[in-house]
Amino acid sequence: MLNGDIIKNRDIIVVGQQPWDVEIGSNCKNIALEFSKHNRVLYVNSPLDRITKLKNATDPKVKIRIDVVNGRTDSVVPIKENLWNLYPDEIIESINWMNHNFIYTFFNKLNNKRFARSIDKAARKLGFKDYILFNDNDIFRCFYLKELLKPAISIYYSRDYLLFVDYWKVHGKTMEPELIAKSDLCVANSTYLASYCKKYNPNSHYVGQGCDLEIFTSNQQLAIPGDVATINKPVIGYVGALQSIRLDIELLAFIATTRSDWSIVLVGPEDEQFKVSSLHNIPNIHFLGSKDPSTLPAYINSFDVCLNPQLINQVTIGNYPRKIDEYLAMGKPTVATRTEAMSVFEEHTYLGTTKDEYVTLIEKALWEDNPEKQQQRIAFATTHTWENNVKEIYKAINQTK
């Protein structure tokens, strides 16, 4: 993309679900950091709600928010040059349990007004003008912010299909389409979610996904971990949380029993259904448990073929599979479930739809792997940077003007 597509010297307010002081990474935090290279950015934490205040008042993170609300500490905290973090100085009501639409709407408007007052106060303090409002997938607390804050442009960022999750589904089924429709534009990190947004807003764009891949791209020559070294080759492996809502237990059993000469290695914590599954009774399936994140490249490096045996359901169908980028960044042949979100990886992965096809594709991946294909996979994965992701967002904004 040409440098002329980059937006510079603008004020951007980022709101959403992920507070800055939660340790786990998030798309939104990485995007905000990238925005701040050329613009001033105010990153807004989600506001403190009343139930959280009552139940978790001794939590250090909650105590900071209470101090802000009570005026004992500043609400705006500098993070780095051009980037500030806002702790909202008003408490919102805990209302998601309310089923009555009229009452819920009344209190949600009240919450949005309180939230908007905090944001507006901080924006004035920092001298923000004609700013861009970037909403990271927060349907409820940000539903009225476009009307209340009157930004120069409002963006809805879709990175997860939330309506299958209990917290979001009751009110979200009607509110998210309305929020998408009234936003000036929508951007999504998967083709599935971009298509979903486009149903309600024609100005919806697939902008890709950024990934932090340095730990993988710089570690192709690693010693095989001790708990893998004794396992018979070929090793067909998966790294990540073993969650029954996301992964196909029956598929894993089928692969292992169909090809008893393969070793299936699963690295990651198990949920309860995985713990009690029949997979533990299959001799060529090896559960290695949770590992320190810094060791994961060594495990991936030890695999002959990487797997993402994903179930297709409303939780998984639209999600961008970061795991695939990690596998490809290490040059590994990868077999995964065919979904719309996986279509962007089609040239560099093997995509299956049936159990038999999975076995055939693993055989093919083993047979035709070579250094040239490995380099092609690495080159493709390394295009998925946060810089490129944000450039696509800028492009969508520029097309909206």
C-alpha cells in the first residue's frame, strides 16, 4: 500500500471490551499502538460497573477505578508518546440481566451518557478535535456514543461473532445489527465477519489481522523438547487450548485410530470434556499439558504436520485463526478445517471438510513438504503485521470520506 494511504496527525479515540491494564494481549491494544505512530490516541478502558465495584472492591485494578471515580487519582494516564489511557470517572449500572426491553434501553442510555461524559471530559483535556471513534466490538456500552460524542467518523470493529455467547445474545441480536448499520463504516478481521457486517452496512471491509510473530519467525532452528523427542515420528501436532467447544474430539480420535503409525501430540490446557474424553485411551495420542509461551516455537518446530481440527459452530466460524499464522511462520505444513475465515490461507494450507479428507491431506502434507514450500509459508505469514492491518483500516477510512 502506498504511504499516501496512511492517516497522520489525527485524533483517535479507541473504546471497547479490553482494558489496557489486563495483561493478555488483544487486537485492540496492538491497533492502538499502531495508530499512535502517526496520530494522537486516547485508549478508553471499559467503565466500572456497580456489581464489579461491590464484589471486587479489594482487587487492585478495581481499587484504581474507584479512586478515579472518587477523584483521588487522575483519570488520564500517559502510556507512551501520542498514547493515553483513560479510566472512566463514572460508574455504570449492571443491567445485562434485564430482559424487559424498555427498562433495559432506559438504563443502557443512562450508562452510555455517563460513559460519554467521561470520554468527552478527557478529550477536551487533551485537546482532541474532529476525532475518529474506533469501537472494538462493544455492542452495549458504546451503542449511543456516535450520537453523544459526535465524532468526525465512527468505526465498528468486528473481531468475534459475539451473539452465540450468553452475555451478548439476549440484547445483542437486535442491537449489534443496529450499531453496525448506523456506524460510518465497519471493519472486520475475517472475511466471514466482513460479510456479516455487510448485511447491515454496505461500507464494511475485511482488513486482515496483525500478529506478533517474531518469536516464531526467529526460531526455526530449535532443539526438540525432551517430552517430544521420545515420541515416534511422524508427529502430527496441535498447540493451544484444548476446548471442546472449538476442537473436534471425534476427528482427533478418527485420525489417531485410522493411522496408528502417526503420533498425535496435543500441547495445551484441557477443558473438562477433553480431560474425560476417550482420547486418553488411544495409545498414539500424547497430551503434553500447558507450556510456557516462550517454549511453543520449539514444540511447533518438532511437528511434522500442524493441525487445527476446528469444529464449525457459531463460536468458531467467524474467528481469524492466529494459530495458523504461527504454524506458517515456522514453515510448517498445516491441515485445518475449511471455513470462510480460512479462505485467505487456502494457497498455503491444506483445508479439509471430512474425517477421511483430513487423513488424506495429512498424508499429502507429509509427502510433499519441501524447503521451497516452507519459505513460501513463512513469507506469507510475515505479511500479517499490525502495520499492514492498520494500513487496511486507514484505506477503509479514506474510502469513506
